[in-house]
Amino acid sequence: MGLCNEIEGLPVEISEKLLCLFSTDVSEEEDRYVIEVPRQEVETGDIDPGEVYRVALISRDEAATEDDSGTASQPQSAPSEPQPPVDVGETRYVEIEDIGKQGDGIARVERGYVIIVPGADVGERVKIEVTEVKSNFAVGEIIEDTF
């Protein structure tokens, strides 16, 4: 069972296996359509080139209109991206689920959002203080070893 959240005002059940969430275009290339994964999702996340993943597509805006050619066009305003579920200075109790490519502990919180915890090992449960927040990950410092 996944987390129940709202995306663009619609209730959506989000799998706990969610690795990342981003907006992208679908482009046409000869006999196929292509969805591009932003480089930062591969470099800072848990996505590896050459692997196979399940992809869910969620309409960006129900208010898309059709132009004279019958092709759907999006409104000019950019969609609001989901905000990180943590803030700098916030303390959290997390469990380290994985180790990143550079040896740092990785914990996941709401919506699969990643918190990188240097010096932590898989299976550790630690209290952290969030020291840096980016759109797709945060960094936390251990302030209590186990709970």
C-alpha cells in the first residue's frame, strides 16, 4: 500500500517504491515516443542507465486546450513542482535503507524523497538534522546514533 497524496489537486496513491518524481516532455523519434529522465535523477538518485523501470504518467493539467490543428497545448504558466518534504534545520528520525555510490547512507521519507546521511550504514536508525535541501534530495547530519 502506498502513500496517499495529491498531485495537481487530484488524489493519487503513491507507491512506497517510488524512486523519483519529475516533470518531462514526451517527444517523438521516428517510430517511437521518448520520455527523458533528467540527468540529476540518475546522478543523485537510485536510477541506473540500462535498467528497466515502471513508469506512470500523470496529466500535468486538465485545463489543456486543443489548438486549431487538434493537438493538445498546455497553458503558458509553468506547473508548480512538489516542494521538498523537509526544511533546513528540521530534525527527523530515519532508517538508512541503502548506501549511495559515494558511501553515504540513504534514507527515504515522504514521496520517496531521498535524504543523504554521511557516515550512516544500512539498517541504522538515526536522528538527523537536515543541513541542505535541494528539489530532489536533502543532506542530513547525524545528531543521535540510534533510537
